[in-house]
Amino acid sequence: MNSASRPQRATAFAPASVGNAAVGFDILGHSVAGPGDRVTVQRIAEPRVRIGAIRGAAQPLPLEPERNTAGAALLALQRALALPFGFDIEIDKGIPFGSGMGGSAASAVAALVAANALLDAPLPRAALYPFALEGEAVASGGRHGDNVGPMLLGGLVLATADRLVPIAVPAALHCALVHPHATLETRAARAALAGSYALPEFVAQSANLALVLAGCHAGDMELIRAGLADVLVEPRRAPLIAGFASVKAAALAAGALGASISGAGPSVFAWCDGAAAAQRCAQAMRDAFAEAGLDSDCWLSPVAGPAAQVVA
């Protein structure tokens, strides 16, 4: 398509995600059907990036593009491709701030998917990954792809420093994601991880990651159950989340294969064998949060969730 016939405006939707997936800190995550961010991008003649509006945010977010995840991602795209034009951005937030559901990543990914549709020669989806990492780094302080990778490709994704690897999962594998009405900023949650770790902890976590990946590959729910336990990060972050121990115990008692903190928290997720099991676990987790004095919202999704897409 030549530049004269290419659209000048596009809107994209990026879904929420479960970062870390318990056993893959900063490198494994999956998308979630339901909540997400919408970003509208307008191609403009001036070679600059502007943010015209941010709607739906519970607290003010930066309009300066270099301080905003969507803006930083498009600045990185513009620099890398030496684009002679620029972009106007409008962001509609649909993921709660500080929820551990990938809100900062969703804005960056939705902006990139929309802007990519406006390029004279759109890039393959995976080629947007380094620019999404630039956006994510603005919010979290690090270039980790466990949120942006699943949003770009959909489903469960292994996201290393320079590549995205889709991981096939059993069709029955579902997620119950419960967000308590509380906020936990990513930078604060990462600060809780400071300090040293024992080598046996790394060995145990590596074994669990291997079990989960092998279970996904083989379609073996019992292998997934055997490995879906975070022995490295969860113990340090759990005290930051009111009622976490009870919520996790409730999920396991209701039949979850495993449960842990979604991203940096305070949301908690459970993987389940089937949609009905996910529904039971979600209710049990909400009840446990209520006992801790917290109302909550929940979403049910296949672990093989959707990818970001242009919607207008």
C-alpha cells in the first residue's frame, strides 16, 4: 500500500496480562481477555510525538512523550526508522493503575500497533518488541518483556532480551485473575526484591519453570501443577499484598493448578484446568480478599489469550 492510500489514523486495543506467570520472573507472561487499553494514533507531518489526551486514568499520567510509556515507545520507533513524520496520541486507560495487570505495557503496545498500521511499510509484529521494551522501561525502570511480549503476540510468551517465543498451551488451561481494590506501584514491588538469593532457590525456580514449560508442551496438567510455584520472588512480595496467603490458599483449595502474584501485584492469578474450575477459583479468591477487607474485580480468560489488534 502506498503512502497516499494508507490510513492516517488508527486505534488499537492491547489486553491486560499476567506477568512472570509465577515461575518466569521478567521473561514469561500471558495475555488476558477482557480489560485493556485503547490508543488512537494520528499520523502528522511534523517529525515529533505528541500526547493530546489521557482518559480513564485514576491518577494523572505524564503527557510528555519521553515520560509516558506510549510516547516513549513511538519515539523509539521514530528514531529507529528515521521517520520523516510523527504521531499524535490519545490514550484511553482500561487497566487499573498499579494493578499488576500490565497497564503501562498495554499503552505502549497499543500505541505501537496503531502507529505500525500507519507506516508506509508496516513491520512484522515481533519487530515492534524492542520499541515496546523502551516504553515499558519508562514505567518500571527495566527492559523486561513478560507483559509486552504476550500483548504483541497473544497467549503465553517467553520473552528474552532480544526475542519472543510463543508457548503453546493446552486449550483447557484457563486463568482466574482477581484484582483487589488496592494499588502497588511496580517500582515499589521491585524494591522489595533487593538483596541476595541462595543458589538452591535459583535451582528450584529453574526446575519449576522447566516443569511448567514441559507441561505446556506436552499438554500435561499435572506437570504444570507440579511446577507452578514461585519460590524466588513471591515470598518477598507477598507481605505487600493484604490477605495474599489466604487468597492463594483459597485458590488451591478450590482446585487451582497453582496461584501467585500477577506481575508486581496486588492482583493474584490462578491457573486452572477448565473454565468451570477458573470460575470456582475466582469466587474463592474474591471471598478471601473480602475477608481481608478488600473488594475486588475478576476476569476469566484462556491462558491462550488475545493479542493486541487494530480496532478502528
